[in-house]
Amino acid sequence: MRLLTHNMLACNIKGVTNGYPLRLEAEKWVEKEVDFNADFLRGVFPKIDWPALVGAARALGFHDLLPVDAPDPSVLASDDELLRRFHRALLQLHVEEGGLVCPETSRRFPINKGIPNMLLHEDEV
Amino acid sequence: MQPRFCMEVGCGSGYVITSLATMLRHESSAVQYFATDINPHAVETTSATLEAHGLQAEIICTDIASGIGKRLSGMMDVIVVNPPYVPTPEEEVGYKGITSSWAGGENGRKVIDRILPAVHELLSEKGWFYIVTLTANNPSQICLVMREMGYASRIVVQRSTEEESLHVIKFWRENTANVKDDKSLGSWISQIPLLSFWRSSRFSS
Ligand SMILES: C[S@@+](CC[C@H](N)C(=O)[O-])C[C@H]1O[C@@H](n2cnc3c(N)ncnc32)[C@H](O)[C@@H]1O
């Protein structure tokens, strides 16, 4: 699971209203090289919840990879260094083992072999 | 169309998403793939299949797009679904085990009918949605349901065996006149041995 996916996942338990972002627990993670594509990154940037991405990177131990405040899109257009950091956080870091914890209910969704399991128990749907 | 995000719902063996990614690999390196399945064994198989081909997709074990649909809404340029479509007793539809790979309930529509609104939420303005159906699923009625949500449709593959007839239907938003350049995807989808696949998965475990 990449941080891109963490950025898109929310708690799906019925009735939960503050289920985003899920708190990331990373027991094991790996980095895999991905082709850098500036157009893709600029296109996807508006869809990304920046604080959630910063929090997820921190959960992996990257405290200074990204600026705390979301950059202005115009900065992203000119700042190649920042774009590369964004690329690394969003697409290159993979959580292999760990969990995702709902901020409202503390329900933990496990991540095994890189795959988050969002299946609900019968009393949660 | 230059797809940016593609998704498969019910990825099972991983064969479909793997061949989609293989085909699009030559067009662009910047496509992100998402694949979901309700079966925990299926998602691991998908992962292994992708890896064996040197490909990457974000795999999530979930019911259709539960937990991911809202934030991804309107982002998917291509969605492919080879759903559990075999008419079965209703109680076979559900969560656990290999039965969920084919059990479709009455008319085989139980899961399909929940997938359609999810696709409507996920699909981008110019997005394309491909779904495999059997005649028993009443494909023309599926087209009607989609039409009410604003989609045009076309049968892109039709195949028959003695027992059943299978269609792949393509849907796109009616207001987007972008059907003409779908040669590559259309021919890709027809190469997939969809029917043979679910048969082998049905009987192999
Ligand atoms: C006919 S199989 C197709 C599998 C895969 N596309 C392939 O060709 O190998 C249907 C798949 O849908 C999955 N499925 C069934 N119900 C589902 C649901 N509610 N949400 C997600 N996947 C589901 C099954 O586990 C199964 O893997």
C-alpha cells in the first residue's frame, strides 16, 4: 500500500463521520523506484489531502520530507525539488505490514503483504 | 484518452488488471491502478500475478469500493469488472470463500446491481466502464439502469458456448463523444479469456 492509497482510504463503518485520515501504523515498509512524471503529479496534487500525506510520511519516519503546509500549486510548477519529494512520498513508499486506525472508533484495519483489509464485521455494516 | 487512474473491481486472479497494465505500459508510465476484491485470498493472488509481470497496482481487500470510493470519486478513467454473475440461490452471495467468485444471486445481479452506482461515483467525466455479463443477467436492463444515470453503452465483445452467452458491455457518459479512439482497449478486452477464467477459478479450489 502506497501513501497515495492511504490518502484515499477512510473508515467505512456505518455511522462513522470522522473516519479520515486513518492513522497509519507502519511495522514494515519498503521503497520502490517509480518513473518520475511531473504532469501526473501536478494533475493529482489537487486531489491529495496534504496534512494526511505529511502524517503518513511521518509514520514512516520521514519527518522532513514534506513541508507541513500544503504548497501552492504555482510553487509545485516551478520547484522541481519539492515535486520530487512529493513523488517519493506519494508513490515510492510502500507499507508492507501494519495497520490503519480509525480516528473516531479506534477500529484497526490490518495491512498484510502490502494489502489493506477494509472488510467489516457484520455489526459494522 | 490518456488514462491516469484505472481500476478493477473483483480482481480475483489478477489476470484482467495485469493485462490492462501490460497493454497500457507502452502508452504511458504514469497510470495508477487500483484493484479491489472481497476475498482475502484473491487479493493475494492478484498481487502475486502483478508481481510476476513486474507490474504495480494498489490492491485493497474490500466490498466493491467501500472505504475508498468517496475520495476517489470522479477519478477513474477506466473501470473493468468481471463480476460474480452466475445465477445462484441468494444465500450463496456473500462474503466468504470461493463461492463469492461466481455467486450472483437471482439473475446473477445481486453484486452487479451494487457495483453500478459505485462505478457511477468513481468514473471520471471521460471515463470508460467495461463489464462482463451473461444473458441471464439481462444485459439490456443493465444498460437501462446505466442510461438513467446518464450513460451510453455498446456491446464490445460477444461470445457464446452451448450453455451461455457472454457479453462485455462498454459504458461512457452520454455527453462525451469520445468513443472513436477506443480501438486499443476494445481489442485488448476481446483478447481476455474471461469465460474460461472464471470457470477454472470456479472449479479449482
Ligand atoms: C468472476 S470472478 C472474476 C475475477 C477476476 N476478474 C478474474 O478474471 O480472475 C469475480 C470476483 O469478484 C469478487 N467479488 C465478489 N463479490 C465482490 C464484492 N462485493 N466486492 C468485491 N469483489 C467481489 C470475487 O471474489 C471474485 O474474485
